[in-house]
Amino acid sequence: MHVENITKAGFLNVEIDPSLDIFAEIGKLKKEKNAVILAHYYQEPDIQDVADYIGDSLGLAQKAANTNADIIVFAGVHFMAETAKILNPHKKVLLPDLRAGCSLSDSCPPPLFKVFKEMHPDHLVISYINCSAGIKALSDIICTSSNAQQIVESLPKEQKIIFAPDKNLGGYINKMTGRNMLLWNGACMVHEIFSTEKIIKLKNRHPDAKVIAHPECEEPVLQLADFIGSTTQLLKYTETNKSNSFIVATEAGILHKMRLNTPAKTFIAAPPDNSCACNDCPHMKLNTLEKLYICMKYEQPEIIMDEEIRIASKIPIDRMLQLSHQLGLIG
């Protein structure tokens, strides 16, 4: 199988015997190749079910940094697999579909951000992990939605900060910390499509339901929320809160894990403002169980990275992991 066949489609186009037990075959491949599957909460249920670890960006970065596996199969989007490669230069990192990108990451091109940064030389750069290796290389500290507030609060109040690339998360952190960080104008397409009007109507039909939201959502949606947090924090909230029903304003993939953890509770995906009534990330959903199996079998597509960029981008990630450890944060 030639790499040229990958670059055209983003994945290996191989026919699979329909009678094949893909779940069992993936289990065999994990043992044979000493491979670990890391999956984000936004992946499809089948992928979550075969993963060795499911988490949000912080937890996945921590697992990638500490794994003993020879092969890391990253069921997520490109920047996540890049992060695993940054932390594991001598391990093979695979992504089932190279086209699994990120609208938020794409909203912050490194050449433009470099100019923006040079216009504010007295500012420290904190970048949300949902960005490319090129942006990480231009940053001083990386953060996730789990630890962004604590990392910002750990810095002196007089320190001027550029926050990139998510303006909604940055605005939320500004509000929570009383800072006035300079925000790059980027956003996640999924978290910007939720309809406040539809959420209010849904809340009227389910008055006892708690509205929970990811801080990448726009401010009007966050104002409706009973709880705001990262995917892991939202998951834990639904486990510990006494409410039996929740309206969830984030990518709908997280509902699978919520239902598994607390099957007696009801989880309703917050409605988006679009005609198809879908709030799935199209990039995340490019990965499928079949593509996961094929990429493990043939060990392609592989994440390849320029070493200079890798070294430069590792510095702010290491700072985040060190700060997370010092602040007692977990994924």
C-alpha cells in the first residue's frame, strides 16, 4: 500500500470482509503490535468502545506523554495526533483519516498569527491545545479547557497575555479571572451553532433538566448554562449531580459515555441552529471503526513531523503538563 494512495483520500481505501469481527481483530492487533488506542469523547460509540483510553484534550495529552506502547493510534483529529507525535518522537503515531482536521485550528494560520504576535511583543502567548503544531511552536504555554483558568490564574496579574485561537473560551476565561487577555478571533464550528432560542424552548419542555455547556460555546449559550466545563468536567458533573436529566451543549459524541456511566439518567443534545438538526463534528466523525482497523493493520496513515517544529512545539506543551501537575489537575 503506497503513501500516494493515502494523500489523495486521507485514508487507506481497503475492502474489508463483511464477515470479519472487527472488534476482535482490533483486539488482536493491539496485542501483536503493542499498540494503544486513544480516543476523544467526540468519537463514534464503536470507537469509544474499543479504545484503551477515552478523554478530553488534557487527559489524552497526559496519556500520550506516559504510554509504553510502540504504536499510538489516535482516534481524534489531526492536532491531537500531532500532540502525541510531539511528545513521542520515536513512536509511530497513526490517525485513521488524515482529513480529520479542526475548524478551530484552521481559524488560526501560523503565518498570520506570527504577525499578530510580533505586534504585541510584551504579551505572553497562551494557546488552547486545539491548534496546529505551528501555533504551538509560537506559544509560551499550551492549555486545555480543563486547565485554562488555573493556568491563567497562576500567572502574575500584570502579565499581558495573548489567548489563541478560541475567542469564546478566551472570553469565558477573561470573565472568570477578571483578566483582559487579547483574544485571537477563532472559534469552533460545532460550538457556535447552538441555538439559544431552541435551548430555551427545550428547557421549557424539560424544566427539571440541567443545562450544561462547554466553554467553547458563545456567551448567550453559556448564560443559559447551570454548569460550564470541559468534556471531562461535564461528564463528572452528570455523574455527581442529583438531577436526572441534562441538556448537553457540546459535541453529541459525549452523550454515549454519559449514558454508559449513568444509564438511569436522561441526556438531551442541545439543538443547533441549522436545518439538519445535527451537532456532530464532521471532522471527528471522519474516523470510523473500519478505518481504525485498517490503519492499525497497515500502520498508515502515519503522522510525520518536521523535527524543528516538533521541538519548538513541545516546549509549551511541557510547560502545560508541568503546571497541571503542580496545580493538581488531572485529565
